[in-house]
Amino acid sequence: MKMSCRETGPGYRSPFDAMRGPRETLMYVTCIQPNGTRDCKSDYLATIDVDPNSSQFCQVICRTLVPYFGDELHHSGWNSCSSCFNDMTKCRNRLICATLNSDRIYVFDMTSLKQPKLFKVIQSQEMHRNRVSSGHTSHCLPSNEIMISCMGDEKRNNKGSFILLDGNSFNIKGNWNLGDNNSSQFGYDFWYQTRHNVMISSEWGSPNTFNKGFKLEDVSNNLYGHSIHVWNWTTKQCIQTIDLGSDGVMPLEIRFLHNPISCEGFVGCALSSTVFRFFKSNDKWLTQKVISIATKKVNNWLLPEMPALITDILVSLDDRYLYISLWLFGEVRQYDISVTSKPVLVGKCLFGGSLCNDGLVFVINSQEPEVEPNGQRERVLVKNKVIKGGPQMLQLSLDGHRLYITNSLYSVWDKQFYPDMVDQGSAMLMIDVDTQKGGLNLNKNFLVDFGKEEFGPVLAHEMRYPGGDCTSDIWI
């Protein structure tokens, strides 16, 4: 998989061309030191060998450390992707990674696939001059710019807005959404689709709220989001806000269908454990709740009822399947979305989570006795590692046959909900996917154990392939 300028630009002509691309052999994973500031250890970008024919299979083969401590590397995006396919002057050779805690942005030089190097650091002062903080999602634009969603203002209070980086110098050019009143109350993720002149963004909360851990009173005090926002791509104005109400608390990942002709997609709402479909009808964007996962009545937990906590979703490149992770329940689910308004559950994989039989939390009258007797489950063992925590970030192979999972959400929340996982380090696992009839099966021969890292146990979060993937690439 050579990363260079070709007869075309980066990526693939269409999602179906991508599905016929080469099998993944490398993966880049953001790794967080849970006590980085105290222990003077920095986060890093790990390069993982995922080639089953390699002698280094399932091993970290390179660690590209950042020079500061306590950043909390989080999500990343490329300087160019399939949206630039027709531009042969573009190369996918820089990875942009924002941070949740320090407000820095790191740009990695990915020219050497196996040994990335740090290319540039954008300091927090530069972010604050543009009245933003806590960058999250990064997407390349066809205009040779990179757009990053931000969740806070310069004081890390709630403010959803966006900044632009120059695609050559990687300096901040300014805000994408111009005007003091042209921002959302909260920020998080976004996805654009130029054929429909639209960008849609979601909401989590303010950095000053979520970086103190989860508190129930913060929800009742409206310190977390419950809306998605529709933006006119040309005028850069927010033209519609859709309040999802109590059924849509913490709408996180936004996923359009990959076919650029389509004008619909999904958003997963964490705390309410729901998935909404968004779609265009005439000149308006509408939403429809299409998945709702019931809470479980429990003892010895934060609340009398535990939500599933949907923390990530993704859509397969052929727009046939929707995958969701239930971080607290310890489940990954697969839905057939051939009819987008009526997803059908076709696969489920159970591992980890807060409901294992060696824990302190117990389910009262489980509604799924055929799957989980008495609501509890055995701990899953993969290559002699007991899997703690719950499935969180997802990444699907281009052909759709392998679903990779990491189990760290955010170090502050990890310490609150899964302290054992923090102490022992997180893991990257793989699920084998039945793409014909649907079905998920945990592969017991695949494990990247981040508890055995040379700098101590770390928390693994987002995953990227060198050649792009279904959560980074946008077709226009």
C-alpha cells in the first residue's frame, strides 16, 4: 500500500472500489497515558502490524511520542482522502490529531508507513486566539484545507464551532463558521456532503464538564447536548437545529451513508442508547428514531438503571450494515440497514462490560435470559488476557469482513467506570463478520495487549489505516 501521488489523487473512486482495495496490514492507534502529567509520560501514535502473514502480527512496531504530557490524543483525520481522488497533486501523507485536554493539535508525517514522525505542533495559544478549544473530529476538504470540530471556547466552556487548517503549512487559517452568533451550544462530530450542500454536526458537552468525570446532575442541568445541527455548506451558516429531546442525549458520531447520491445517515446517542436516522425531505432535514436499546435494572451501580451507552457507530462501505458499540453493556451489534428506516439486528458479540459475573453490578430480571443467564456473563479471555472495559471505538476493514475494536473511551471516564482496565491497559480486538447473512464472532487469535507497553499500560482509542477507511473518507 504505497502512500504517494499517483495517476489519481488519494483514496478510491467510489466506496465499492474501496471495498476491492488491498487488505489492511498496518493500523495507527492513538494511545493515551492515563497518568501522563503525574508520571511525566506522553501519549503516542502506535503503529500496529495487522498482517496475519507477518512475524510481528498483533505487535506495536513503532511508537511516535508527542513532546508534551497530559494531552489526551483522541480522534485523527487525514490531510486528504477520497474527496480528493480526482486531484493527482494530493497525497495522503499527514495525519492530524487533536487533543481533548491540552487544546494542542499534532500533525504527523506519515510518509514512512511503518515509522511515522511528528511534523508539526499547533499550540493551545493558537487555538485560543481563534476562540476555540478541545478539537475533536478532523476531515480533509476538497479545497486543500482540513476542518476540525471544536467543543469549547477559549475558556473551555461549551461552544460548538470549527477551524480550518491550511493543507500545506497546517497553520490555522481561522474559523469555518464565521460570525459570533453562528455556532452551536455544544460540539462534537461532523460529516459533510457537498452534493447536497450540507454539513451535519453533533453535540457532546463542554470540556469543563466532561473532563471532571460523568455526573448525573450535569445531565439534569443541561450541560450535555441533545441536538444535531444542519449547516449550509456554501454559506457556512447553521440553517436548522433538530432537538432530539430526552431520547437523544449526547448525540455523538455522525455517519452519512457513503454513496454520495444519498441524503441520509445515522447518529448514535450515548446516554439515551438510541440511534436516529436523519434524512432530507424536500428542503428540510428530519430525524427518526430507529434503534432504542432498553436500560437494565441493576444493583450496586451509579443509578438504578444502566444504559447501554452507545459510544461509536459506523456504516459499512456498501451501506448495508450499521455497527454500534455498547460500552457499558459490553456488546457490539450489527444491523442490516437495507431499509434505513427499519434496521434489523442480525449480529451480536458480547465481551467485557459492566455486567460480568465477577463484578459488583448485578442485573435484576434481565430481559435477555437466552443470551445472558441472570443478566450476567463470563469474562472473555483472549490469548490469556482477561478483557476488561467495554467495546468502544470501531473500525471496519474495507471489505467488511473484520471489525476492530478498542475499549478506551476517555481516560477520566475510564477511571470512573473501568478502573481495572486503566490499571491493566486496554486492548485491541477483532470480530469476524458474516457479510452475507449477518453475524459477529470474536476472533480469539487476535489481540494487541496495551497493558504490556514499554512505557507502561496505556489506553488505546481511535484506529486508522494508511489507505483510508469508512470513518475517514468522504466521497463527493
